[in-house]
Amino acid sequence: MSTEPNEGNAPAMTLPITIHAQYIKDLSFENPSPVASFTNETNAQPNISVGIQAKADNLGGRNFEVVLEIRIDATRDKTPLFVTELTYAGIITLGDMVGEDEAGPLLMIESPRLLFPFARNILADVTRDGGFPPLMLAPVDFAALYEQQKNQAAQEGKEGKPAKNGKDNSKK
């Protein structure tokens, strides 16, 4: 692989999306009953609930902030073990060749798919640093999440409610 930029007559390669930055917008870890969670004699497995939402906000032009909101609740025998919430985001630019019909899937499927491993690592570190085994989230099917959000928005639109599909292309 050559390190020379664009040798010869080869066309320059442009990517459909570019990630300029990734960052934590908000992070919280709560251990509401540490004594009870660490002295519990039961060997019952904890019940872990994970909620994930992806959103995109237009920053102007072809620039977007894509946000992953992840909330994890862990309980054992109705005793809360921990609650953690992470809002992780990236600044994304869509390439000039991306049409309007391709923008939604790139912003709501591909971009979250690229951001997720970093968010997952942060959550593993936070749970470990909170005194629990590191929580390794399973891969997420962002295509299914996108379809679910689209269907929910369509349903809310039919019922006369404001649509919340996780995607806002208006400039704020």
C-alpha cells in the first residue's frame, strides 16, 4: 500500500461519511445500594435491562451530530445494583455523492454502528470501575432499530401525535 497521495491518474476516493469527532456528552453511574449489592448472599444472576436510541441533528449543510443514548439498569431480586446512562456522540459529514434517500440509513444505521464500539468500551470501563464485572454489550442491529423508529414515527403521525423518529434535519 502506497503512502503517496493519489498517484498517477487514479481517481480520488471519497467516502460517503466522515467522522470528525467522537465524544461523551453525558455519563452517569449510580450505585444506589452498594452494601446490599455486594453483601447479597444469593448467587442469582442479575437482571440487566438495556435501552438504546440513536438520533441525528443537522448542524448545517451536510454536517450532523449523531447521538447514541444508552441506559442500563441492573437489578437482582428487586434490589437495584446499578444504573448507568451514556450519551455518546459524533460529528459526521455526509459526502457530496450521498442522496437524500441514502442520508437516513447512513446517519441512523452506519454512523451508530461505527460509534457503538467506543460507547460499549466506555460502559464496560464504568461498570468495572463501579465495582462490578465489566458489562460487555452485545452488538446492536441498528438497521432494525432504524426500522422500529421509522414505524413508530409513522404510527404516531397517523394518530395525530408529533413524530419522534430519532432524526431531525432542521437546523437549531
